[in-house]
Amino acid sequence: MDEALAAVPRPESSGFSPVLLVPDPIRAASRSFRVFTTGPALLRYADGSNGFRSIWPEGLSEEHADRIAAFFGVLRDWIITPGGQNSIHAEPDVSRVLDVRIKELATAGFVVAARERFLLLTGGNAKPKPWRMVDIKIQSAVRVRIVAAAGHGS
């Protein structure tokens, strides 16, 4: 077994380096998330991205986990559709489905938020390539009550 592993060329000896995603030093990631209340707005924001990262809240019930999984499933299928088919023909349908999913999440007490991250795809034998990721976060909504300066609710 050790002889077989010894026969495998090491990256440094073959002239090949592993492919990595690293933060783009020129374009820092936003620290804040933008809240989305409609499917079309979220799709416009995510359009052209190379992928997304889903961020889930902790301590979910099975029902809430199923709703969030359905939301991310629709988004994942749209983003990873090959050949750019995710823009013209499928977008109206996906947009409507995401709209329904976002409203279901809001009814269940969650908000959908996103932010961009800019990375570089490096390694191999190619020049670094820009790589745009979108972090999409589902978070429990916090209800607030606006109070006037005099202390009376409005």
C-alpha cells in the first residue's frame, strides 16, 4: 500500500498546484447582509454568481427545516443549471416559486438576507479567475415596536 502511494506524483513535483478559492484582495466582502422580501429581487442580486453558500438558523423544528430546505433547493437548482439556462426561460417560474417560499418563511417568522463575496479561483496552470459567491442567510425575524420620543407606541 505504501508503495502505491509513493508512486502518486506530488503536486510540487509534477508542476501542478491545487485549485483554491481565496478572497479577492481588491474587493472585500461586505460585512452586512441585505434583506430580500421578493423572489425577483433575490434572483437579480444572485444573477451571474458562480454559486452560493446557505446559512441556516439553529434549533429548527422539522417543519421549519423543510421550508428552508425547499427554499434553498429552488435557488440551488437555478444557480447550478448548466449553460446559462437560469436566466431567460426559467427565471419567471423560479422567481414566482421563490416569492412563495420567501413569503412562507416570513409567515413562519424568518427573513431572507444575502451578501456578495468576491473570490479568486487560483491554482492549476491558469491565471486567477474572478469568482463571485453569494451568502444567503435565513434568520429568525425579530419583532420591534416603534416608540415615539415621549415613550408612546405608534
